[in-house]
Amino acid sequence: MVKLSPSGLTSDFLTLEKVLKQFEESGVDMLHLDVMDGIFVPNISFGVPVIKSIKAHTNIPLDVHLMIDRPHRYIKDFAAVSDWLGFHYEAGSDVAETLKEIRALGCKSCLTIKPKTEPEEIFEFLPLCDMVLVMSVEPGFGGQKFMPNSLPKIKALKAEAMRQGLNIEIEIDGGINAETAPLAVEAGATVLVAGNYVFSSDNIPETVKQIRSL
Ligand code: DX5
Ligand code: ZN
């Protein structure tokens, strides 16, 4: 069964609690939270205080996706409110040190690559990762079109993780919907992020069930 991590980026934060209850009842695996600083990506979202309030209202593990410049500066702050904590390979931090710090602070570590980054560039860091995140859109905004060049990257990361004898979650983020989710699963993704597709559904529990049964 593939895991689902709905992305709340485009949700109404004042009514999120109701949606969180539906997620809990329908067995959502993680909640994906997109942190954007207006520098690493051309958009600004939210930070630690918002995540802290979400954490106080749900038991769903929080999957925090940092899209911020030099993320090592903020790992301690975000680790305190995250279960899974990921940052971008391209964001200007020492990758190995940052992954180690995330684990040392008790979170699961995740390394993320943008659509133009080749998977081979991160092979050496896989032993330090609990999850890798392959972006299937340019990070910054929800509701963009899925980029199929993410699929061979997932395959390559899966094969390399197996070669190294590692059991790593492979997450995909951007443009996931009824058509693209099966392609991602077939390529080897084990965690699907879905923003608009889940949040705009008029039957959230049914949509969650459909995706998780792929
Ligand atoms: C984009 C974010 C995504 C986004 C996904 O930068 O990382 O998590 O919310 O939204 P959809 O599923 O609508 O593409
Ligand atoms: Zn994301």
C-alpha cells in the first residue's frame, strides 16, 4: 500500500482542523507541510508557529518540506515540530551534516531534489536518508503540471537504494492526481504528496482511499 502525504499548502488554515479529522479517520499516513522563504523559491508560506499549532491538533506524523535557503540555520527549530524533516540538496547547506543533525534531533531525514537535479548527485548521501523526495514540479507553488522526467529518477533512486542495501522511502511531490499517481507508484514511489487533488475533492475520505489502494 502506498503512503499518502496530503499537502496543506493551498488549504484554508482556519478550517484545517475539520479536514485533519477526515484525514485521521481515513488513515492518511503523513501531513506534508511546505515551508517557503521567498528566496529559495519565489513564494512565501509559513513557518514554525503554524506547524506547531497543527501539531497540537493532530496525531498524523508531520512531513515538513523545507524550501528555504541554507536550511541548516533552522534545523533545530523545525525538528522540534516535525516527524519527517526534509530540505533541498540545492539549498546551500552541507548535505551530510544537515542530514546527520536531523537524525540526531530525533526526526526522520529527507533529502529533496528539484526537477533539474540528477539522482546520481545524491547517491552518496542515501545512507543518511530515511526518505528522498523527488520533485515532479518546480518547487514554489501548488497546482502545477506533473513532470514525467521524475519517473526515471525514482527508478534510479530505488535501484541504487537496493544496491546499497537500504530501505528508504521514495516520495514524489507535485501534480499528483488520478492519472499520475499510478505512474509514480509503478516507478517505485512509496509516498505520494498530493495537494490540490486531495484538498479540492468533494469526497476527501474516498479520494484518500483510492490513492492509498494503488
Ligand atoms: C510545491 C510543493 C507541493 C505542492 C503540491 O512546491 O512542494 O507540496 O503543495 O501541490 P499539488 O499536489 O497541487 O501539485
Ligand atoms: Zn512539498
